[in-house]
Amino acid sequence: MLEEFLLKKLSETENAGLLRTLNTIQSNPAARIEINGRKFINFSSNNYLDLVGNKEINKAVAGAVEKYGFAGTSSRLICGNLSIHEELEAGLVVFKNKQASLVFPSGYQTNVGYYKCVDGKREKFVHNNGQTKPRFALGWGKTFRQQNFCL
């Protein structure tokens, strides 16, 4: 009974043209990609600065992986900070001429951390990605088009 229901829903979704499928990228996941032999400009990537294929960055990443490993063991708060995190944040302080910086591993975690900090301080809230549900659910916030710059 459940299987019949799910198959019917799947069929309805497909017939409505709403069924999403995965596309396999046959090229480097850069700003320009190739899927099924066709070339596209990738407007939906997190690689909006087109750094994926940068040989200098790839060399630095390979060196960091050699020294620190491929992935963290847990959050920085639980398992400890790596010196590379502190070096990056110190460099950002100098680059941006600010008192401090904090680097998050993903846009989602940035939003979670930011919401905690601005609770009750709505005038300081800026939202600049596709995760619009929290902003609309709270009924406040400002949206700006992305300009490829750091705030």
C-alpha cells in the first residue's frame, strides 16, 4: 500500500516535470562545465570565485592535506583548534583590518552561528544565499544580490 502510494506520487511528480535527477559533470567543476557532452556556465556552484582549478591554491591544499590530513575530527570547540585555523583567521584580521575573525566550515554553519549572535539584533542581519526559509519564517532580514566581495 505504501509502495503503491509512493510510486503514484513519483509518477505524478515526473509527469508534472518536477522530478529532479543528478547530472554527472564530465569536467573540472569550474565556472564552465560539461554535462552529457554539452558545455554550460555553472551559475549554481559554490565555486563562484572559480578557485577549484587554481594550481597555486591546489598546491597549497595538497600541502595542508599532507600536514594536517584530509578532514577534521570534530568541531574545533570539541576536539581542538588547529594552528592552520588560527593562521587563516589572523591573516583575515590583517587583510580586512578588523579586530578578529572567525571562519566557519560551511555556509550553513555560518548561518547557524550568525543567528545565535544576532538574536534580538535584527537590524544587523544580512542574508545572502539560497537558504531563505529561516529569514522568512522569522519575518525579518535583508537580502542583497551577491557582489563577490567580503563584508
